[in-house]
Amino acid sequence: MWGARAVFLCLLGTLLWHQVLTRRIPVDTGQCGLPKSQEELNSFLWTIRRHPPAYLFGTIHVPYTRVWDFIPQNSKKAFHDSNSVYFELDLTDPYTISALAHCQMLPQGENLQDVLPRDLYRRLKRHLEYVKHMMPHWMTPDQRGKGLYADYLFNAIAGNWERKRPVWVMLMVNSLTEADIRSRGVPVLDLYLAQEADRMKKKTGAVEKVEEQCHPLNRLNLSQVLFALNQTLLQHESLRAGSFQAPYTTEDLIKHYNCGDLNAVIFSQDSSQLPHFINTTLPPHEQVTAQEIDIYFRQELIYKRNERMARRVISLLKENNDKSFFFAFGAGHFLGNNTVIDVLRQNGYEVEHTPAGQTFTGTKPKTNPTSDESMATDSSAMKYFDHVPVTPSFLGESDEEMLPPHLLLPDSISQLEEFGKQNSWHRKHHRNQRPRQFNDLWVRLDDSTTTLPSYTRNTNGEQSAESLVWLPKQDHQNYLDVKLSHSQSNSSPKCLSASLALLYTLVTLCIITTMRTGS
């Protein structure tokens, strides 16, 4: 009797061990599992009815590996088949990065200590010292393994903070959290699409200029900025003390995006990337200030931008009516009130949501999208995007100002600090200048590590985009290894065979030991 029980327990333990060896631990996907079919996936794709078609795609600013598997194949096919891919800002233009760095700085000769009240400055400095002290503990083994050191990370994000305008320091503080630091090392979704479009030699462009995203923040009056910075510090000080919980976290955002909850509130927060200050605990006069700031940000950074972005989308469509487009903007610009989609419809365009699983015949690029004649360049819309040449005098007075600054604005601006690449134009025409320094927080995705997408034939003889999940395999796997705490097993045949061999050995040893015990 005892021998039978021992054999049973031994086999049970061995089988449990087998599960540990062979299971594939799922990627942390925002608290929801992958649906069983494409039709069940959430879709942030809209189609503008024209020939060839144009697409609107909603993104969020999180590491693309957290959401990529939840993006439907028809969205990836639309991206692949489009001639041109447009973002809010031109992520491959060095001018964009330089202009943003310039925009954040105080006037020449001024320092933050001259602008802030003494107590607020001391609290800010104390909080940044705390972050610098904690950063080595926040970093993941994967980040350290890739050569990202705590001091480097801190200096890349918060370096030269005493020369920045208070509103930008507020946004910097709002991003210096453990969750944000631990996510460094994998491009956000927008950036990944920009890198892929560049690698696939697609025409890329922007519908906004840096100044249009930057100047609204700089126009806040000093009293409003001081209130916002003080509230931000209070929130982070309370977080450190464990007495405050943020209403929306990055994990909440990922869950809504992956699991199909089209909650316009949380997506509009991601699109503005600004903290919310309104709460019932504020004194009445401070609640008024908080409401004024919230209304200003909503009007300037969401509604006005939606109108401007939609107008430029319309101009591009009219002036390039034989080209297909893929517009990738923050999802908040397509949800809620007064959206980009609303403006397009008001101007006579038929815009329809494209559910996951819906098949459509994409239009493949017919011409080399990088050729000079492939896009209309003499239009009023395109002339608007002519950039000021990058000159040494514009780039600032120090190497710190050359670094793509951290985060900070709505949507695309938050990506620039970590876009560690120069476009081919800059490399080709500026070889005589000193090498540009880039904030290399993103893992560089070399062409050699990226698998080209390929088509497969389905049973109906049509081409399918099933394989359009072109992840850079090595970097993606490295990221997953850390996210899974190095516990994910390799499912290759050799590894599986070794696991089974070990299992059988354990079973044999277990039975032999039990038999000896029974005898």
C-alpha cells in the first residue's frame, strides 16, 4: 500500500517537474490572454475609402513587444502595403530632435534655481537624488547586460535638468518611475513602426512640426507651471510614501489596448502624456487652477492638434491621389470627441472602422517610395514641412543639448529621446560635422537581426499576411527572457528532447527508489 502511494506521489512530482521544464510561460500582456482567433482581437485600424486606400492606425507609447501580438494581421498588412507611412513627427529627421532640445531650454544665462521658489527647488533636487539612488535597483538584468548603466540612464533622462524650463522638468519627473525605467530598452510601438518603415524603404513623413507640439507648453504662465510642478512632486512624494496610487498606470493602458476596451479617457491621457491635477482634495482656488490647466492642455494638445493633423491628412490625400497612406497617430486622436476621424468625415471622407479579421485587398507600392517623383513635393501641405537646415549654431552650446531630450510631449515627442539612429540624408551630407550623440536608451535594431516579412498562400489562392510579425528576433527574445525572469524554456526540438530525457530519467529513478523502499 505504501509502495503504491509512493509511486503515485513520485510520478505526480515528476509530472509537475515536467510541466516546469516544458511549459511556455506567456508574455505579460496587460492582464489578458491572446484570443483564439483574429476576429476576437481588438482593432485600432480605420480605412479611408479611396483608391488606393488610406489607413489610420492608433498607437500607444509602450514597448511594442507588449502589444505586437495583439495587433491584427490586417493592420500589419495595411502597414506593409502602403506606399507612405506618416507619423505625428518625423522620427528620422535630426532636426526634430535638435528642435525639441532647443525648445526645452531656458533662455541663455538662466537656471532653474533662478526661476523656482527655494522650497520647491529643494524638494525637486531631493526627489531627483532619490531617483538617482534607486535607479540601480530599478534596472533589470537585461538592461545591465546590454550595457545600460544606472548613471548613464539617469544622465540621459535627467541630465542638464537645471537648464530646462519648469514645465519640461515637471514632465521629466513624471516619467522617472520604476515602471518607466524598467521598460527602457525596447522601442515603443510608434518608434518600431518608424524603424520598420525606414528599413522597408517606405516614404515617411510627418503631419506636425516640433514647434507645434512644444510651444503650447511653453506658453503656460509661470504660476500655472509652478502649481503643476508642485502637484507632480506631491504625487511622486506620496507614491514614495505609499499613500497615493496613480489613477491610470502603463499596465492599465496596455490592458485597455490589448483587451479591446476603447476607453477614450485613458487613451487621451496617453495622447497628451500630461499628468492630471484635478482632484477633490484640493482647496477651491487650487481646483480652479487645475481645471484651467486641464482645459488648456485638452484644447491645445488634443482638440487643436486633431484639427490640424486632419487638415494635413486631407492635403496629402488630395495631392497624392495615386498613393496609399498609413497614418500612425496616438490612439487618443481617434477616440472621444472632436477626433481626427470626425474632421475627416466633416470634410466628406468616408472613414470606417476595420475590424480584426476583416479581409481586404491591399494595394502594394507600385513605385519606389523613396524616389523624388513618388510624392508631390510642390504642394502647400508639403512645403509646410520644409525644415530649417541643421547648423552647428542651432544645435546648442553643449553636448548635453545635442542629446535627444527625454519624453515629453504628446505622442511622438516622447519617442524622440530614444530614437538612436540618423537618417541616410544626414549621414550622407554631414560627414564633415562632429558625430551626433544620441541617447542610446533604445536597443538598436540592426537590419541583420530583422526578419523580412513574407507572404504565404492561403487555401483560396490569395496572399495572406500571416507572417507579417517581423520582430527582430534576437532583441525580442532577450527582452522576453528578462520579462519572464529567465524562466521561459526553449521549445526547440533539441531542448524538448533533453527535457523529455530528463523526465524519463527522473521517472526511472523515482520508481527504483520506491521499489527499494517497499522492499
